[in-house]
Amino acid sequence: MLKNLPLINILSILFFQSFLVIPYRFLILRDRRSLPYLKGLWWNISNIKQTFKVRGKL
């Protein structure tokens, strides 16, 4: 996800997913499909240097 997008797109997608879609799925739909997204997000944050290296920004 982080590899090909501009930073403003990344931030808007993360905001939308984190504050609207994921709570709606967990609380209203009782759906657990967002867990892979959260795991991927956590991996990207914890390995941010490797992610930026792949993007060519660091």
C-alpha cells in the first residue's frame, strides 16, 4: 500500500479506514475482515525504514 501512493493519499486512506470503516465493521456488522488490514498497518509502522527503502524515499 505505501509503496506506490503519494503521502497525502496514504494519510487520507488511513484516516478513512481507521475512523469510519473499521469501527463500523467491528461494532455494527460484527465482522472481523479488518484484522488483516490492521496487521498490515502495524507491520508497515513497525518496519517503516524498510517500507521507505522500498519506496525509494529514505
